[in-house]
Amino acid sequence: MPELPDLTVVAEQLALRVAGRVVAEATAPTPILVRATPAELSALVGLTAGRATRRGKFLLLPFDRDGHPARLLAANPMLAGRFWLLDDSRERVRARTGLRLRFTDGTELRYVDREMLGKLYLVDPDGLDAIPGWAEMGPDADDPALTLEVFRQRIRRHPGELKPLLRNPRFVAGIGNAYSDEILWEARLAPFRRRSTLAPGEVDRLYGAMRHVLAEATERLRTLVPPHIETQHREFLRVHLRGGQPCPRCGRELRQIGGDEATSFCRGCQPPF
């Protein structure tokens, strides 16, 4: 699942490599993935792509007309959605391609989703609140305004176990299955502990681990991802999906439970209380 570090780097790459290009054709080969009519997609023709950004687990690509905001593509890739940037638009179209944006210079941006779970919304520049859950989204987990004090205040309002809490976009936005495992391992906190059991020092440790893990991963991905923005890198993660291997910190065997949304942790480093 693309998470905050992945989408941050993809957005940076699109901002560098797509901004300023003019749309020549916009189509949805698999229209179920795109919340837009064919006429709304056709209306992108002639518009200029702006600088992509990220919010939570959404990638945002604006389109301008004569220097003024005209439309905004908001993409939530969910489990398996990926963006492809192609130098030659004649390259074969992969199965389950949700969107094709061909530019006047012959390059093309595509969205491909093998699980068909992602959602692409085409909205007015001020229409993001119409997207389900957008208005309720909490601050990005890497937002400078999310200070330690703000984090302390927010976490008091959210009960439950720590891993679902980190993945709750109403608490903080941008963290999914993989990085919640990494953050909790870094913080030495068990994924199944309840927020109400945390001492003040453990809350502070969780905040520090969240900021450190996400920042470190983003920097690592800036060297690993370009130019292939469609490739997701997880090989540098310390515990996620590494059940049965030795813990990098204490050497005890890492545990893993669950299937596609597995939870990985160390019973030695992350005690249950």
C-alpha cells in the first residue's frame, strides 16, 4: 500500500517531470476506478498540469487554464494502485489501467491498479471536501504543525489499540500497514497495546518514532524510486513482513500474524504492557 513516504516521493517526481505539460488526451480504459464522466475527462484536454502534491494517502495533481486553477485530480491508490510515467505513449496498455493522460509532447501518465481498489476523483480546485472522509482527515503525520504538544492532545481523544490508531486518518494521515509496524518497533511499543495504557513518556516516544521513521524512509526512497515511480520499495524496512527472521535490535525471532494486512513485531522489544 503506498503510504506517506511513497506518495511524497511520487508527488515530488511528478512535480519535476510532469508540471508544465499540456494534456492532449484523457481517457479511462477501466472507468470504474475514476469518479468522473467521459465528458469531464475530455475537458482536461488543453489544460496544463501543475505541481503535484500529497495529502494523507492522496496524490493531488492540479490542472491550470491560462495560469488559473481549473481542475484537480485526487488519487487514493489504496492497496495496489501505481502511477506510471512513460516516454512513449505507444507502449502497450496494461490490464486494469484506470486512467491515461497523454501529453502534447508524446509522454503519458497512467494509473494502473491490479486490485481495482483505488479511487480517482476529478474535482474543482475547491471541491476536495466532496471526497468521502476528506473533511474529517487529521493532520499529516509529517506536518510541521503537528508538534509534540499537539500530538499529545490529539492522542487523548482516540482510544483503541496502537496499530489501528496509527492507521486511523482521523488521528494522523498518511500511515498504513507497513509503516505502522516500523513506527511501533522503533518506539518499542506492542501493536496490540491500548492507547489508554501509555505513560506520558511512551506517548512522546511514539511521536518521536513516527517522525523519525517517516523522515528516514522518505529520504531513502528519494534515492531508490526515481525514475521508476511505479515501483514500491520495502526492502529496507526492519520488521514489516519479516516474520521468522531475527529482530535487528535484540535478535529474537520476529512474529507475524495475519495475511495480506499482516502485523509484524518483536515480543522481546515490544512487550505487551
